[in-house]
Amino acid sequence: MNAIDTVAWFVYLLSAVMFVIGLHFMNSPKTARRGNLISAAGMVIAVIMAFVRLFVTGYRSTTAIVLLLLGILIGAVAGVVSAKKVKMTDMPQLVSIFNTVGGGAAALVALNDILTPQTAPSLVVLITAGLGVVIGSVTFTGSLVAAGKLQGVKFLRKLTIPGKGLFNVLFIVLTVASFVMLCVQPDRRLLWAVLTTLFALVYGLVFVIPIGGADMPVVISVLNACTGTAVAMSGLAIDNVALIVAGALVGAAGVTLSILMAQAMNRPLHSVLAGGFGGASAATSSQEGPEGTMKETTADDVAVQLVYAEKVIFVPGFGLAQAQAQRELADLGELLKAHGVEVSYAIHPVAGRMPGHMNVLLAEANVPYDELVDLDDINPQFSSANVALVVGANDVTNPAARRPGTPVSGMPILDVDQAQHVVVMKRGRGRGYAGIENELYFEDNTQMLFGDAKAGLQAVIAAVKELLA
């Protein structure tokens, strides 16, 4: 190892340490921004070192350097613009697109390591790079489908695969067989690399297409773990410590997050990945709807209930995020607290479309962190709440989860129905991702305030101010 290689190794190690520190700071919303900056700085340092090493050791083509710089510029601009313009409700789609890019890039790097050497690569390179091709290719197509489903692309939402289990097994076998042949017959690596890539790309499609929209955040987390693993495999193939550590961190974090999200729905991860919840079977459920009718209310009536309450619990959901009404909810909370009402926010772990979705939204509106209470801690408090105000949350409040035989059976829910009075703000009478009616809406202590969440909250705020004037 020469001097520049030694320096590069230590710089990459520094970058890896910064990745770890950045990930540690992401444990809390208070320090997450700092963690992002530290991790980003670590990546910038690693990229700069890669260029320094390239210029010191020499390069073969100026055109390649220009194309490389152009690619970095295009990617940086696209990343900054998309991150700034994307709505919070569309963040899962953006993450999925980033997974697509990351998985595809890892697969291409791995393919390059397999195909470009004049002589056959070593078995270690073939195994690590081959795994990079397989995992990266599955992530590429799977993430594209996931992004399309979350975006509401009609073709993808209606697309089904008859005998999905058979196709899954078939393409797993074909992918593994071609990967093994790639390692066994390196002299024919072009053929086997192409087949491995092709079969893995198709498997990514048949793996994700049958999974319902409600489980898609878990799938995105799994694919994110796959992206990290593919990057780590590519790093092993080219002996780059920064790629190895960064990929391993993303892979480990993605697996951990996927398991936690599956546990939050009280279902094994393999059950989530097998599809079902929020899929066609749930949407076409023949289960009879709950008895009774929905009782509508007005903003003025809701304001009276809130003003004369001692304890109010807000329950935000995807409808709040979609209406971008987090600031109105926070303003309502401040009004009530100034009047002496105890206010807290119930946060379900899978409310919205990704973990922490509600936390980030409410943090944007400057809601104090100590008022955000997770499911286990808030559920015992509902029975002492005068009013539970549900804003755009559906399946995570459905009492049907407490009994067997429903598409949401066993999923932990917020015990909203235990409150003295329940007010649900909802755009219309549609169903949630699980495809069934929410029994909460038909309870005797529940009233419905239909309409856009932002407009509805503004009307309630105006009514509250008039009462307090």
C-alpha cells in the first residue's frame, strides 16, 4: 500500500465514523438535522478523497472524468430540487425513487467489476459483486413499483399476478441458479451476469406487485435495506471501506426499521412481505359493515366541546399530512392550552406513510416534543380524555382490529373510542387502505366533521376564538 492509498484509507475511515455519528444523532428529532449534516459532510469528504486519489494515481480518459463530474452535478441538482419541492405526503415516493437510483447504481458498479477485467475475477469478487448485482437489481425494479403504487398510478394499483407464490419461487430459483453458475463458470461470466441481472429485475417486479398499499412503507424500508446491502457488496468487491460501512449501516438500519414497523402492526415481517393487508383481498372483503349511522357535527359544536374540556387528545393521520394542516392543529392546541386545557398528540407508529411522519409534520409546526406521545403511553390516557379529535387517521383507530376475522385484526390501534367524546375530521366517507369501514365512525360517542382538514380546523379555530373572546 503506497502513501496515497494509506491516506485514502484513513480518510474513508473518518467518513465512516461520521456516518455512524450522524446515524446516532438521528435517534431524536431534536438532533436529526445535525445528524443529517454530519453524515452528508462525511460523504462529501469521501467523494473528494476519491477524486484526489484518482488525480494522484492517474487516469486514462479525460472524457470519463468530465462525464463523472457531469453526473455528480446532475445528481446533486436533481436531489436538492426534488428534496425541496416534494410534499411531506410524497416523501415515501421520493425515498423509493432514491432506493431505485441507489440499487441500480450498486448493480452497475458490481457488473463493471465482473465484466471489465481481461482475466476472470477471483471467486471473492464474483460472489460479492454477484450479490451486488442481484440485490441491486431487485431493489431497482421493486422500488419503482413501490413508488408508483404510493403515487397512485392506476395501472400498478390494479395490476395483479395470478399464482404470485409460484412466480416468486420460480424467479428466486432462476436468480440463485444463474448466480451460482456465474461463480462456477467465470469464463462465461457475460452470459451468467446478464441472466442473473435479468432474473433479479423480474423478481423485483413479482415480489412487490402483489403487496398492498398499506404495507408499502414496510416494503420501502426492506428495499432500503437491500440498497445498503448492495452498496456494501460493491464496496467489498472494489475494497472501499467507505462504501462498505455506509452500505452496512443503511442495510442494518433498514432491517431494524422493517422489523419494528412490522411489530407495530403486530404481524411477522414475512407476513407483510407476502402481501394481503391493504391489498386486493382486503379491498374486496365481503365483511358486512358496522351497524348504525355516522352522526355529523359542525365546527361550532366541536369548538364548544373543546373549550369546555379539561383534557383533549389530538390524533393526527395521513389526512392531516395530505391537507398540510399541521400548523392549524398546532395553533388550535396553543389556543386550548392558553385556556387551561391539557393537550397532547397521540402518535401511532405507522400513522401516515412512513415512520416518524407525524413527528416530522408536527415538529415543522413547532409542537413541543413532550406533547407527542406514542401508542403505548397514550392509550391508557384516552379513558380520562373529554375529547379525542381525530384528524385524518383511519385504520389505526379502527376497533375492528381487536377481534379476529378482519383485514386489520391484531394490529395495535389507538384506543380513541375510550374517550368520552370523539370527533373525527375526515374528507369524505371513503375507506382506509385496509378497504373496510372504520367501526369508530359508527360509535354512539363519535361525531363526524366532514371536509378538508385544513379548512375544518380553521373553522374550529375561528369558533374557539369567538367563544373565548
